Amino acid sequence: MTKLSNRVLEMEESVTLAAGARAKALKAQGRDILSLTLGEPDFVTPKNIQEAATRSIVDGSASFYTVASGLPELKAAVNTYMENFYGYSVAPNQVVAATGAKFILYAFFAAVINPGDEVIIPTPYWVSYADQIKMNEGVPVFVKATEENHFKVTAQQLEAARTDKTKVVLLNSPSNPTGMVYGHEELEAIGNWAVEHDILILADDIYGRLVYNGATFTPISSLSEAIRQQTIVVNGVAKAYSMTGWRVGFAVGDPEIIGAMSKIIGQTTSNLTTVAQYAAIEAFTGPQDAVETMRQAFEERLNTIYPLLNDVPGFEVVKPQGAFYLFPNVTKAMEMKGYTDVTAFTTAILEEVGVALVTGAGFGAPENVRLSYATDLDTLKEAVRRLHVFMEK
Ligand SMILES: Cc1ncc(COP(=O)(O)O)c(C=O)c1O
């Protein structure tokens, strides 16, 4: 008999981490593999942030625990961030930091979900949401964002999915995996719908700084006081500041929920690693030009690689406006090569031409694959060339 809990037996492994690990393992065997799997910028963390962290190690401040929700200086830095990029201020009891936005999300679900509570998730969706909700005995309710509607859901679709168990609606704009960005009016309609029905909005804004070609990021929490009160904002340093390894995430919102999340953090990880808190303070309050330099590099990659990918036989791509992913529909490509299952199709690409992509299956999109363009242009161009070779074989 298994010693494992039903909870973990029912859990899926993260498909993105699994695809990344498989690519690394093949590389270690000496295979020539180009990995476009992970959502991780290829830049080193900016120097001013490294130095602030180093200082906190050398002067001893990083040696100690902090309060569970984070250093007062970090909360002040988050307030600066909110004033600069959201246009409003937050009090210290509205802020909590933790080990990555991923754990912030987990703490949020643990704080608000009772068994059977429903969380509406627009699909395609980031891999971890559904499993985190299930781990907390909640029920993910999927609402399909169609390609025709640029991978966005409408308030009408959400209303059709609402029941008396609906507790939360999750929004991730710019989106992983589709890269789409919601506009002001679309968000206002969704926000007002959530307020009307007293449904919490979980706004995962982690890609908010990464928008391209004139697109703008509108934080739903900035639209009205009523919407703000209904929203928990999740954000972090990983994507915009190239700090995935530092594991810093934060949430901002209703003090009661933030307090509950802090209690969960206090009983699980105690606090976000102290040196990472000092790094985040510098990220939020120091010079921001490195963020813009990286954003421009992503924009150039997107604009170069998007037309090339669209040219691959059978690959159909909606041009994204943010994040750093392309999410082609490969229905035609699978037909041409005789595949009916996108995971098998992705594996064949890896085995035959050494390009690691992520199957859309884990994102609730069995007709798509995800490529991350958070890697250098030469690698991206070579990967697309190999996709041509694969399709033309
Ligand atoms: C949509 C989304 N939310 C949250 C996260 C988690 O970010 P972090 O690295 O801060 O845990 C990611 C990372 O891939 C993501 O893509």
C-alpha cells in the first residue's frame, strides 16, 4: 500500500519544470538540445541589487529571521513600487512577502478556500494554479479564453460559470502562457462583475512590467476603490528584475486576508529569506533602467521570432503583447505529422531535432505548445530553423 497522501497522489507535476528537467538531462548526456521551456530571463540580476544583497550579508543584517510577513523596510519598498506602477499607496498591514509569487499564491488559496469553494480560472492558464487550488480542497472551474477573442474571457463568460460556491476569479495579465494583455474596459467589466457578486479577484500581475510594441499594462486593482478592495494583487521580482533564483513574491490587499497569509507563512517557512528581502528592497527602490533594457531585449526577440515561427508549416500564432512566451496552435502541424496528442508531438520534436518546448496540455490547451523567448536570439533562430526541419521531414 502506498505511504503517500491522496493529496499528493492527485497532484500533477509541473509540466514546465518537468520539460526543463528533461531538456537538462538530455544535455547532460551530451545531446545538442535547445531548451525553450522555462519562464526564466537569461540575464544576470542587476549589479545594484547584487550589491545591496552583499552588503546585508557582510554587515550582518541578513543573518536573522524577520517578522513572518517581511521587513518593515520591504513593506515600505513595496509601497513605493505600488505608488510608481499602480498609482496608489498601501499600508504595511496590506503587504506580505514570501518565497516566490508561487508560494504567495499557495498562501492565498490556503487562506481563503474552504472545501468545495470554486475558483474560476480562464484557460489557457499557468500550470500551478489548478493544483494549488486542489491541494487546498478547492475546485478549479475553467472558462475557455478562445484564440478568436485573443485568449481573453469576458464578464459574460464568467457570469455563465458563476455558482453560489464561486469564491475567487483569477486573472493573469499579461498571461503565461498566451502573452495576451487585458485592456481597461475589459478589466472594468470583469472587476464590476466581481464586486457585484462579492467574488475575490486574484490578480497575478507578475508580468506587468513586460509589455511590448506600445501595449500598456492596466492593473485591475487601479480601476476603482470598490474593485481594489475586492482584489489581492500578486507580484514579485522574478520576471522583471531577472531574479528567479532569489524567490521573492508579494501580495497586496485586504488586511484580513494578508494577515491570514502571514500566519500561514509564519507556520511554514517562517519568513522570506532575509538576504532576498534586502535584494528586493533595492529592486523596488533603486534605479529601474535595467528593467527597461531587459524589456527592450525581449521586445526585439519577440518581433524577430514571431514572424519566423508563424512561417513554420502548421504553426499558427496569435502575436502576444506581453510576458515572454509564444503559444502557437499546432493543430495543423499535428495533422501534417500524424499526431493527435500534443504531448507526444512535443516529445517527438525534442527527440528528433533537439528543441525542448512545453506541451500545451498542462496549460489546459491541448492544441498548443509553449515556447519561451527569454533566451538569446541565436538560440531562438536556430530553434525555429529546426522546427522547419522537423515539419518538412
Ligand atoms: C503566471 C505566473 N505566476 C507566478 C509565477 C511564480 O513566480 P515566482 O518565480 O516569483 O514564484 C510564475 C512563474 O513562472 C508565473 O508564470
